[in-house]
Amino acid sequence: MIAVRPRRLRRSQVMRELVAEHRIGVEHLVQPLFVVERDEDAGPIESMPGISRHSLRRAVAEARELFALGIKSVLLFGIPASKDAAASGSYDTNGIVQRTIAAIKSTLPEMLVMADLCACEYTDHGHCGVLDSEGEVDNDATLELLCRIALTYADAGVDVIAPSDMMDGRVKVIRCALDAHGRTRVAIMAYSAKYASAFYGPFRDAAGSAPRQGDRRGYQMDAPNAREALREIALDIAEGADIVMVKPGLPYLDIVRAARDRFDVPIAVYNVSGEYAMLQAAIGNGWLDGDRAVDETLTSFVRAGADVVITYFAKTYAQRHA
């Protein structure tokens, strides 16, 4: 009887690379960028080592560096100079995200510019939409706000709009609004299965977007639910989403796999701030081999079935693999 020896295909790095089942391509990575309206708000983010808030000018320079490394997609988050209950800064045609979109597309026409679509960075209460008289997020009033923001992003030249608010029906109304205004080329990447997670803490530090009272469990998904995630994804696809997303990444790889098995659309995963900070803390303390840990993490997303990986590690990964 012939002995089966799978180790023959693991003997060298060249052999392992030859038979590798999944590979990370830099062209599938998206680097998030925080852009501030006031230059004095720029600088390193303490809870996210290696990541900074950028001024508009620096964001364009960062986009240039990323593009040269092969990272040709960015996801923008804006940090305004002031906030109010109506998130009025979010739909200002001269707002920080709108100006950044225009500046990057003018400088790097081939860069794929995505813009996060949510009110949480712009509201003084920190929630993802308009509040009603009882202090609850008003779903339908928020839909009107999201459409208004989306149109200003489209007018600025955005390639992909990424609604992250988790309001019911938002993909349909955004798609209809874009199409009605002739913006049929703008794609929608929906945060379809976005969980109410403990792993968003460093992002909220970076963007100053933590809710002042209550939490977001009334509209973001509950961690124990998997079937509901597939239902949310199916609804977004039916409403016109071009790409669907699972967020966070590492604790929800099962959802990525289930979505890949069921749906025939591009699937994105967001390797969120808490996952990044957690790894960086262990790497900084010498507890993990940083390069191997990052490569293994990113590979897990691709192996689970993700086509698009949004990660704060994108730039450093590309630098190591240039």
C-alpha cells in the first residue's frame, strides 16, 4: 500500500507557494483614511499605532503613496470641525469628505475612492441617524438624510458609496436617489451584516463618534445571530447593493463563509479597529511575530470567502510585499 505523505508539498517555501489554495492580492485590499476638517485635529491615533488622522493635503499625499504601492482603493471617513443634532456637516457640499473625494480623484483619477455613509461622525449625540422626540433613531427620517449625503458624495466624484448606518431600506432609497440624478455609475457597498461590536472602540476614539447615551444595539446586529445576517445581506442585494460587507471580520468569519456559499456577489470584510489594535498591542509587546500574524489574519478573510478586505494593515502589507 502506498504511503500518503502530504508533507511532500510543504517541504520548501517555493513548494508551499506553488500549491497555495488562497492568496492575498494587494489589489483586493482597501485602506481606510481618516480626514479632518481642521488641520490641528490631525495626528497619530493613540489606540491605533501606525494610523493617523490626516489633513486634506496629507490625505492626498497618503493616497499617492498607497497607489504607488498597489493599494488602489481607499475608504474615507470624515471628522468635521463641528457637530450638531442634524448632522448638517455630513451633506455640506464643501464638507471634508466631499473635498477629499474631489481632491483625490483630481490627483489620482484611477484611485477607487469609497466614502463611508453614516451620520455618527457628524451628530453631537453620536448616533447613526436623526433622533425622534423620544431619543430613538428615526429610521425613515434618517433615510432622507442618507440620500442627501449620498448625492453630495456622487457630485464630488465618488466611485463607491458605503452606507454603514444599518437603517432598514437604506440601500433602495440611496440607489433610487442616485439613479434619479443620473449617478448610475456610482456603486453601493453596503455594510449589510454590521454587528454591534466591542471591537469598534479605537475607531470611535479616532472619529469621536461614541454615542453620548445609550448604544447602537437597536439598529446594529446582535452577535449571536447568523441567519439574520444572511437575511440582511439578501435584502441589500435585492435593493441594489453591488457589494455586501460583513463587519467586524475575525469574530464573524463564519458569516463571511456562509455568505460566500449562498450569494453570488462580491463580499467585503472589514478588519476593524479593535482587531487592528489587538494585534498591534501583542506585536508591540513582542508576543507575536508581527508579519506572520498579519499575513495569517488577512489570509483568513480570503480563505473564508472575502473578495474585498478593508484593513488598516493594507499599507504595511503592501510595503512588505512590494
